[in-house]
Amino acid sequence: MSDFFVRQSVAFRNDINRSLGALLGIAQGMLCDGHLNDQEISFLEQWLAQNESIAAAWPGDVVHARVRDALADGVITAEERTYLTETLQQLVGGSLEEISEPTHVTEMAIDRTVKVSIPKATFCLTGDFVFAPRNHCELAIQKREGIVSSSVTKKLTYLVVGGLGSKEWKHGSFGTKVEKAFEYKRLGHPILVVHEDQWASAL
């Protein structure tokens, strides 16, 4: 029975990654002419509705919510169109070549306005860091009375994304730690996803 659930879990993960890769491709195609028209937005809403696995997981759930909001009253305003365009630009975060590189990290994940405070806070690190190898970064946190967690939990304060990205982000997978953090965010847990430079400025 356990093998069955493992196979099911792997199949679901593969489906999520394929759908995410497709979503990135759709977003890239919609942005290539510099204008997001009504037909493209309606197509995106229909595609997300038909691909429930990615529409219910980050970052697809964020995109789907914003598309539904724009279409809710039947009229897409200039402000809504601009907001959707910015959302897709954040999702894509660069050219298709950049997306396929392991250093690509979508800005959609980052809580950029947050100032990091280390003492008594709980940190989990993901990706590769410019500052130092990850174990050295963890020591830097502990020396400043911060707490280091090896996994994303409900009690986490910050998930820190390394400035060099991670192989997890290659080929459309944004990494299980980022996805878990956003799953807890949706449930109301105040986890913050911050970039390495925000964390380093607190040292």
C-alpha cells in the first residue's frame, strides 16, 4: 500500500511540474507582443480551469485568482490588464533561456517589502547562497540567536531563497520548500519568503 502512495505522489509531482512548465510557456507567449488582450486572458482562465493541479498550487493559484478577479464583472479595465501583465512578468521572470537555468528564481515568490529580524526568529534556507555555503549561513543565523529549521513548518518565520537559485527551479519546478511555504500562507500562517540579500542585510 505504501508503494502505491509513493507512486501516486511521484505521479502528482510530475504532473505539477509538467503543468507549471506549460503555464510558463503560455505566459511567455502572451507577453511576447507586449500586449495582453481579452482573448488571451479568457484562454488563460479556461486553461487553468482545465488544469486543476497547477491552478490549486503555487504559483498557479495566484495567477488563477488574479485572472478570475479581472473577468468577474465581464469588463477588463486598463488597471486590471496592467496588473495581470505584471503578474505574468513576475511569473516568467526572464527569457525562456533564463527560466531553464538553475539560477532562475521567480520574483513572484519573494516578499520584497519585508525587513528581516534574526534574533528568536526561525529560518529555513533553500537554494545556493552567494554569502557562503549553506551550513555557514546557518551558523551565521545561530550566532545571532536565530533558530534554523531543516524544513518548512507552520512555525517558520522566514524561508530564505539563496541568491544563486537552485537546481530545483530548473525546467519549471520552483522547489518543494517554496511550494510548502505558500501552502501554509494560504492557510493563514505568517511565513515570509525572502531573498538572500534581504537576509544578509540583517546580519
